[in-house]
Amino acid sequence: MCGIVGYVGPRIAQDFLLEGLRRLEYRGYDSAGTATIDRQCNISITKSVGPIANLSNKISAESNDSGIGIGHTRWATHGAATVKNAHPHLGGDGCLAIAHNGVIENYADLRQQLIEKGYRFVSETDTEVIAHLITEQVRNKIDSDFNGSAHTHDIAIESLKEVMPMLRGTFGLVIIFKYWPDAIFAARLGSPLVIGVGDNEHFIASDASPLAGFTDQIVYLADHQIAVITQGSLEVTHRDQGVIAHDVRTMELDSNQSALGDYEHYMLKEIFEQPESIRNTFRGRLNTDDATPIFGGLNLSPQDLRKTKRIVLTACGTSWHSALVGEYLFEEIANIPVEVEYASELRYRNSPTEADTVLMAITQSGETADTLAALKEMKRKGHATLAICNVVGSSIAQEADGGVYLHAGPEIGVASTKAYTSQCMALAMLALYMGRLRNVSYDAGRRMIQQINAVPEAVEKALQANSQVAEIAQKYQACNNFLYLGRHYNFPTALEGALKLKEISYIHAEGYPSAEMKHGPIALVDENTPSVFVMPNGFIYEKVMSNLEEIKARGGPVIAIAAEGDTRVAEIADDVIYIPEMPEFLQPIVSVIPLQLLSYHIAVLRGCDVDKPRNLAKSVTVE
């Protein structure tokens, strides 16, 4: 959730820190700050509340030419959004500055112990506890006449090794010391850190987006690892194993992918990128000759997968909605029982799970704390684990036994759009793959592959309704309650449409199976509560039409998402948005497009911050 950046090299550190923090704005934040070390080895900290522009203005007045520094955007957990709670925080007498992403669950006990030892706290954060703990360990290891230049970095490394086991929770840490003004120290457990390797310079960030355009060589720091980063060197130490080799990978992200281009908002850009992001998800993975998708990274043999008796899909938020789509897909195409679990619940449940159960964790960022914890718990119990993920090298991608990368490209808008449709596409291909191992015929497999290939073009046609959706948004922008209704594959679509409206428009919206409307929600229907029906053609079309007529009979306005050529619905609904005819197993990918557009245009009309909605973060890396 919070964002971390760091730099050491010949450039002015503040220039990269500010640019990096701007690129991390999408993660969500309420305050920001930087810390640098000057030539006299003094640590200088600048912090502000609100947009990065506020921080930039303060730094301009207090700029320095330091080549080493760290920066942070904070999403408040412990303590309000104030300057004193903003990161970085000083430790002890100012010997270090630290920025932290994560949550320390036992910080209150540790704080009390430090207060009793005479440490003074100036913030309400859990992070300041870490700063003082590290300070204490460093003090215990140095002489009273300590001169930093006479010591190696080992003192800092050993201090971190002793502090890390004291911390219960998650952390990604970057630290600078006045004693070692040539180095940034980093450590992680559960919160991501990516190190960029440049030409006689190094960068560090919470994810790869700030590094694009500066370097394409990156190192993913893993749990329990400590990095010492100087201008010309990078050394990685495991907390228990000593110095270890680190892999340098080539980053696929292009800085142009994160540019807005001609779009007003990232969300709109990403909505319109979906034909290409969906193509990227299935590109090279459809084998027409064998009538099956192919996957190179599952790391489970066809024999093992054929023995699967149950699949557990786990996720949070929008990814949970794609998991619901996956439930229909696997049960209908592959004839495998499926259970869909909120990751935040699964991680603490002790539900009996039979042998030959496969866990599939679905996540855009690959860093969602609850999803990672649920995956680890199921893995600990001996179950095979797969990840459906968009970020190469992320924590969940590394932890899972295997998986599928979405290749959807960077998603900057907090409200997920293209990652969701790519997740649904990946699940459709996995369901077909497992179906071909079990019960789907060659002819049926060939037909489904042809239908999958047609999805990007169908999405392009659905996007042509953008101007019409904008007009409908104008009509309903003042409404404060919406109902979203759909059945079968389009019930999860209704949930996703309602979530999008809530996320960025701050309008109360609820999604239901259409038939459940009569069991309570119909009481909400009035002339000021629009009902959005997701009802492309299918075997239960008549049932959904009956539900629509019940809403109209009670004076409720209706917006219908219907298949091209459906003239009947136009006679009853107030507004109809047409989408191309699609087979039912692929309908969620196309039918969600107008719902994404509707939420976007209503949010713009209501003056909401579309890409950075209040109280939300892109990657929920804390519980």
C-alpha cells in the first residue's frame, strides 16, 4: 500500500525520489517524505501531507545535491495523516532514517519496552519502533568513540538480523545511516522490494514502475533477505544463511506503458487497452492442432492435474469476482468441484480439505497480504498451489508452485479493469486445459479456442458504446443507490459492476443474482434507484427478463446490458447498451466493459478522483 523508493549514485537523489514517488501515487497515500545524507553526513528529512506536489515544493526550497536518499508515500494505518506520522522516521539521536511498508502487529509492546529504556517517540506509527530498535542494536555494537569510516557495513547488517525476529507482522524497510553515508540498507518480510541495477548506480522501490526508464536490470528481494546497496555494489544476505547470490533479471516494463498518452485518466486508458491486454494473455497459449491451451509455468504434470478432485480459488476484491467466474468455468467445462474463498477468511479457517485439492490464488499485484498468507497456509498443509498474477517476480508468484502470468501490462488506476478481464481469460483457458484432460472433446476444444480468439474483437465493439454510456451516466449521476443484477456467469459481473461504482464514484451499489431480488432487495426499488441488468442471451434469459419486468412494474429505472439484436429488452428497459453476442463462458469478459465505462463516466461527472479514490490503495500489502 505504502510506496518506497531509494537511490544511490552520481545523480541528485531527490530528482529520482520525487519522480519515483509520483509513479507510486497509484498505490494510494495521504502523506509523503524523503531523507538524504549531505556531505557532512547529516540526515535531512522533508515531509508533507497531501499530494507529492506539496512535498516537491518544500524540497525545492530545501534542496541539496546529495547522491543518496530514500522516499516514501504513506497510507495511514497507525496514526492520522499528519506530518509527524509521515515517513521517513529518525531513530534514536538521528543516527538513521527509515521508511517502512507493512504493519508491525506487536509494536505496542515493543514501544512500551523502548519508552522504559528512555527512548522518546514523536509519532504514533509502528515504524518509529523499528527505527529505535535498530538504533539500540547499533549502539550496542559500537564504541563510544565510534567513527563510521573505521567500520564496515557488518554492524548495520548484524543489527538488522537481530531486530527482524523481534518484529511480528510484515515489513519492507529501507534505511540510511549517518555512520555509513555510502549505503542504503534494505530488508523485507511480506512486503515487496525491487532493486534496480544501473551503470554505477542503484535504485530501489516497492515495485518496478518507478524504475522503468532508469534501468531494465532488476533484483527481487525475497523474504528474510537484507541488501546493502552502494553506488557500485549490491550485496544480499539472508538473515540465517549469510551472503547469498542474487539473480539479476531483465524488466519487461517500458516507461511508455505507464504514460497517460491522450487519455484523461489511467482508468480510461486501461479500459481501452483491454483488447490488447486480453490478446497478450492468450498469445502463444492456444494450440489449435491439439485443441487445448498450453502453459509453460504450471509446474504440475497433466497427470497430477487430471487427479485433481477439487479446486479452491482464493482472492480479494475484484480478483475474488474473477474467482467466482472461475467457479462456473471449472465446474461446467472441466467438471471439477470448486470452492471460492475470500483470502482474508481462508487464511484463518481450518476447513477440512481433501487430498488432491489444488489452490489457485488470483491477484493483480502478486503482493496482496491476505492472498499470500492463504496461499502459504494451504501450501503448508501439503496442497499444490498455483498463482494467476500480473506481476513477474512478485511475492505470490515466487511462493506458488507454479502459475500463469497475465501479461496485461502495468495497471495504474486503483480500480482494476484490464487485470480483471485478463484474469477471466486466464481462468477460461485453464478450465479448458483441465477439461481437455478430462471430458472435453477435440471438436469442442477447437470450437472454444476459436471463440476465445474472437474475444478481443468483441471487446473492441463493446468499447464503441463509450459515448452512449457517457450520456446514460449524465442521466443517472445524481442517484445515490444502484442495484446490479445478473445470473449464472453474469452474477459475478453484476458484483464487479457494483464494486466499480462504489470504488470510484462513492455511490452505494449492490450486486445480486437476479432471482434473489425478490428475497429482499426489491424493497429498495424506487424511481431514484436504477437497476442495471446484465442479460446477454443465454439459457436463463427468460428468467432474467421476468426479473426486469418486476422492477419496471414497481417504477424502478432499468439499464440493460444486452446482446446485439435483442429488440425485446428495448421495449421495456429505459436504456439498453448492446454488446456483441458471445458464448456464455466468455460473456463476463465482454459484459463488464460497459459497466466499467459507466462507473468511470459517473465518477468524472461527480468530480471524483478516478485514479486515486479516497481511502483506497492499489496493492493491499497489509492485513
